[in-house]
Amino acid sequence: MVQAIDNKTALSEKIYVETQNFPIPEFTLENGETLYEVNIAYETYGNLNASRSNAILILHAFSGDAHAAFYHQGDTRPGWWDRMIGPGKAFDTDRYFIICSNVLGGCAGSTGPSSINPRTGKRYALEFPQITIKDMVNAQKLLIDHLGIDKLYSIAGGSMGGMQALQWLVSYPERVRSAIPIATTARHSPQQIAFNEVGRQAIMADPNWNYGNYYDGEIPRAGLAVARMIGHITYMSEKSMAEKFGRRTKAEEGKPRFHPDFEVENYLRSRGDNFVRRFDANSYLYISKAMDLFDVSEGRPLSEKFYGLQAKLLVLSYKSDWLYPAHQSLEIVSACKIAGVPVTYVDIEAHYGHDSFLVETEIQSQLVKNFLARVGD
Amino acid sequence: MVQAIDNKTALSEKIYVETQNFPIPEFTLENGETLYEVNIAYETYGNLNASRSNAILILHAFSGDAHAAFYHQGDTRPGWWDRMIGPGKAFDTDRYFIICSNVLGGCAGSTGPSSINPRTGKRYALEFPQITIKDMVNAQKLLIDHLGIDKLYSIAGGSMGGMQALQWLVSYPERVRSAIPIATTARHSPQQIAFNEVGRQAIMADPNWNYGNYYDGEIPRAGLAVARMIGHITYMSEKSMAEKFGRRTKAEEGKPRFHPDFEVENYLRSRGDNFVRRFDANSYLYISKAMDLFDVSEGRPLSEKFYGLQAKLLVLSYKSDWLYPAHQSLEIVSACKIAGVPVTYVDIEAHYGHDSFLVETEIQSQLVKNFLARVGD
């Protein structure tokens, strides 16, 4: 009886974590520029084993951060991939040592355009150099060195996280035993660039953006909210929006013109408003541009980059994801096959669109579990 | 020899047209409000026959106007559907009398939010009432009355033009012998509403919008351009963008940060800038909202609205159109079949996306020709 109560307590008990900081005194970028006193914010979950062989690096998507799982003090919701990371979950913290860091250029602890430039004592704003996905990965590699990990058991991430996973395979093939790129691409299509560009235009059209110099005044709230709204439409599917909202209206007498009529309008506005509170507009510009500039194969066939790779891959896409359609994942799969790299691919039946990898994680969990169990074979 | 030269001259000769005005002294809207001294701008091509039985009403899409074919003095490009309308073309001006009017709420000659309110002597701006697709159709019906046409040989339009065609069938079934709704829907999905809403948000986020009162100052150029850019992405297909732009970049030394890197970015910006010169931001708000509010079946099965209809339908969709996907056209087709209304449906193989009905018109022309030839049977 007492035990039963204890179990229940244990199940509902929140596990708390804190973000840590990894300082890099001097960091040279892909373009040759150097950043000084760089910080990389990161979290870890679970324990590194004695042979330091059970570490998995989680790579976050565009608007993610280092807080992938569990709770911070005061959190009402856990980290962004808590469905996937934890005791007994796909990334099982009883077995693996999980690491997640905020990307370089970000605004959740890692150095980015909103950080103080130590050379001037002022915020970088647009003085921040254009970082790339490769730069993000190079910073993560220094963190992995710092943690004393010679070889990662796996690396995994969706969307921009998947891009980083692909870049890891190409930049540091000897440091990775396996990789799980999800809902991602080897390079953005013009349509993907176009959606990002419109988001950037929305931010830069806001007079409060002020060429990036808004840190001492009003932030470009309206522009950033519009950018996020565009993003949200592309992260969902037509079907999931239809199921979630239909054409339900919110009746309101005497409301001003062009206030929301439909629930979907209210939803978008509230998501836009929430985002503004937590995300830096300049980080939006830099990170979205890094995604657009990314081309892991550098204009060559991707298979050329994969020859000799010892890692195993699990590639996942989602049938309802129209932003990162399956053919982009299939290109990665084909490149693996041409290069003789072992690869498992599943186009998962889920209706939520691109965000499926964040919210519809049941099948994904099973596939990741099965895959991770076989990495050691 | 002389004849050959004459033929060549005739072929290359531009046919010039002028926009005409149809005044409506008093016009009562669906919501009971009344507009005074309304104007409807329209054009006609070809000649009305003695029995007044050869008139076809063309219905324009969101950003279209009355100028569907031929040239205005000074035009370098003809009207928006010149590929479809003219001697020997699908809407053959040697056989049919073609009419096209600018919608109520528009900004190309017809009364809209940028018009002077005769009661105040000032521009309506947001004092303009929220017009609907039904209001647009009611105004067109008065124009058809005015032109002395009892029964239209056909009505045709794509996108919002198709919505008006559906509304005509339901509002004035006895006035229409046939209808050609193209790349359209009986009602907007939440995704379609969402894209429109983000466009509206972009306009309203621009401080120059000033709650609609910008006619004496700066127009909300930046916001309207962003709205149009969003639209443009949705009007094209992933494939057509890939073919048109690829990942080609425009190399420019020393360009400021976040200026366009990719051709697709330049394209979107230039289309946004062009649009701003010809379209009124408040009309954007009112017309896009009219589309979102449109539901031709008023929450009931569409077939109920089609029972007893004597018209024939040609329904067309485009395989690469992801904004108005085929299943929305198929709903119209099903409703016709349930109601016993003769319908022909083709999902056309074209790669240009939603804009195919404007630019990839070869198959569409043949289908329209065949259909119009059989309307009289």
C-alpha cells in the first residue's frame, strides 16, 4: 500500500534540471571571422558511463533551445522534447547521457546577436557575423571535447536539428556512431527559402527593428509576431488545422473591424504574441539565414560526402509534412545507399505536419528505440 | 505579298479597350447596410448578339480587375486573362460577348474602401462596410440587368473568381446557363484563412496603416509588400519555384546584411514592391476577409444548394495547386452529382501551382472551348 503511493508519487514527480554554460574564449567561424568570449548554453540528462560511450547529442530546431527535457524551477511545462527524453523514453536517460545545447546565434543562453560584444561592451545587433550551420556544429564539437566524449553514441534532431546532424556526419564523421535526422533536408528549396525570407521581411518592415538596434527601446513585436505566424502555418498540415479549428468562429459583439472572426486567427495571434516574449528578432534573422545558406553537400552530389562514413543512419519524415517533404529525406537515404552507408528510412503516418516530430511522437519513439538498440551491433 | 504583310500586321496589332463605369445610386448589402453612389468598373470584349444570348461573365481573382483582356492605351502588357479571351481563343470574342467587372470593395475603379464616401466627402477607409462575395455577385447582377442580358451563356473564374461563380449559381440559378469554377472552393479551410490572416496582420502591423487612415500620408508599403510575398509563395508550387529559381544566388560584394542572397528572394521583393503600386491595402483587408467569410453552402451540404439547378458545370483544378487542393473542387463535383447537375471535372496536370489557371492555359483553353461548344446542346 505504502509502496503503491510511493510509485505514484515517483511517477508524478518532476525532475528538475539547470542550464549550464560552456565558455569558449576564442571561436573562429567558417568565414574566418573570430568571436571572443563565446558562451554555449547546454543541459545534460542521465549519466555518462565509465567508458564515455553512451552520449547522445540532441540538436534543436529553429526556435528551440538547450532545455530539451525535464523542468526548470518554476516551469509549468517541461523541455521541448520531453516526450522523447527521460527514464524509459526513446532517449532513455537510464541508459544514455543526453546533451543538448543552444545553437550559436541563438538567444537562450548561447552567444548571439543579442549578446554583449566584449570588444565594444555593447550588444552585437547586426555587428554579429553571419553564422552557419557548420559554425553551430563546430561549437557543439568543442562542447563534446570539453565533456571528454570521444565518440557520440548518436546525434538526433528534427528540422534545423536534422541539418546539424547531417553536418556533423560530414564535418566529424569519426566522432559519431549513428545519426537520426528527422523531417529535414540537405539544403533548403526555394520555397523554404521564400517562407524564411518573408519572415525576415516582416521583421525588417517593423520600424522598431531599427536596423537591428532595438535593445534599448521597443522591440519589433509586430513584425516578429507576423514572422512566427507564417512559420506556424507551415509547421501544421491542412488536415491538422481543419481538425483543430474547422471554421469555428468566436462570436464577439461590437468588435472592431478585422479582429479575429475564426478560431484559427486567434490561435495564430496568440502564438505570435507568445513567441515575441521569448525570442530575439535578430536571432530570427541570423538563424533563418543560416538555414537558407546551408547545403551540406556544397553543390555536389550528397553521396560524395557520405563515402567512407562508418555511422548508421535512421532517417524519418512525416507524410503530412509539406514544408520538409519526404522527397528531401529520400535524397539523404539515396545518398546513403549510393555511398554504402547503412540507413533505415520511415515516412511516418502522422497528420500534424512538420511539427509531428515534436508532438506526435509515439511511432517515432519506437523507431528511435529500435534503432538505438542496434547501434552497438 | 501585300496580303501577307497585312496579315502579319493584323496579327501583331493590339486591340485597345477602355474601362466603363456602371453607377448604382443605392446598393443594399447582405448585412442590411446601404452604400450610395456605388460605381462598378467593367469592360466588354466582342459583341452581344441580337438574341442577347452569347454573354459570358468573367469573374476575377483576389488582386484582379475589370481589365481581363486586350490593351489599354499605354499598356505594355494586356489584361490578366488575355491568354483565354480574344478572337479564336477559349472565350472567343468572335462568338461571345465577354464582360468583366472589378469587384465591389476593389480598388480598380469599383467602389471600395479607398473611394469617397458621398455622405462625408471623405474616403471610407474602415468606415466601409464588410462586403461579401454575395454582395459582389449582387452588384454584378445589376450590371447584367443594365446590359439587358436575361441569361448568361456562362460565368467563369479562378480562385475568388470561382467562388463568385458558385455564388451566382446559388443566388441567380435562373440567370446562368453554365459555369466554370476553376481552382476554387465552396469555403476556405482554416489553412487558407490562416494565410489570409497573416497577410492582414502584416498590413495592420505597419504603423503607416494607421487603422486604415493612410490616404493623406504614407501608405503601408512594407506591410502590404509582405502580405503580397506570402501570397506569391502560396500561388506557386514547390516544383515551379525550384525550376524558376533553384538555389541560384545573386553575388553582390559588400551588400548590407540580410539583403537578398537568392534569386527567389529578389523575385519576392520585386513582386511585393510592384503590388504596392497598384493595390490598396484596405481593399486587401476587405476582399481577403470576404473570401474567408464565404461559405456558399452556408454550413449545409453543398448539394442541397444545387438541387434543381439547370446549369451545366465545368470544374477545373490543378494538380500542383496546394493552396486550393483538388479535394475542394471534388466537393463541388460531388455536390453536382448528388443534385443531378451535369458536371465535367478535370484535375489538370500543370506544374505552376495555383497560378496555373493564369499562366499555363493551354489545356484549360481546350477544355473551356469544348465545354462552351456543348452548353447550347
